[in-house]
Amino acid sequence: QVQLVESGGGLVQAGDSLRLSCVVSGRTFSTTAMGWFRQAPGKEREFVAAISWSTDNTYYADSVKGRFIISRDNAKNTVYLDMSSLKPEDTAVYSCAAQDEGWRYWGQGTQVTVSS
């Protein structure tokens, strides 16, 4: 099993920045990549960003490209999502996920609210 714990969410104003963290524990060696997803009220969960554990490959949704940066610290088993130029439409519950033949493991999520 793999456990994921997110932190860093909060209430910010439009244009502000915020950093989310996701600490990974357990059978981390079985995972190949980490990702961030978000779900706004009344909407389906959507992909935000992903990063490989072993390479520098990163992937972003078009809606966040140029504003969000995903990074990892392998020594700390932690994945970060640095969000800047936040917009009200970025308001959502953000969850991290670990990939092991699909997005198999999920955290509980952290709320990000961006006021206009």
C-alpha cells in the first residue's frame, strides 16, 4: 500500500501563489509517477500535472501550463505543486495520486479557494 498526505491548501486572492505538498509513504518503490488532480464543485475531477519519479518528464493541463510547476524531492518522498497567478477558476479540492499501472493511490485532498 501507498499512503499520500496533502497539505498547503487555503484561501488566497486572485493573483496570489500557493504551494501544495504531498508526502508519499509505504511501498513507494512500486509507483512510477505522481500527479495532481483537482475537482471543483459540480464538476468532474480533472488532471492538473504529473511528474516521473525517475526522469525530468513533467506534464501539465493546458489550463495551468505556465502558471503551475510540479516538482519532487525523492529524498523526502514529497511532491510539490507550486501554483502562481491563481484564478478563481482554480478553486477546487486538489488531490495527489500515485501511478502504479494507473492512478491507483489517492490522498484525501486539500481545499484551494481563490477569491476574486
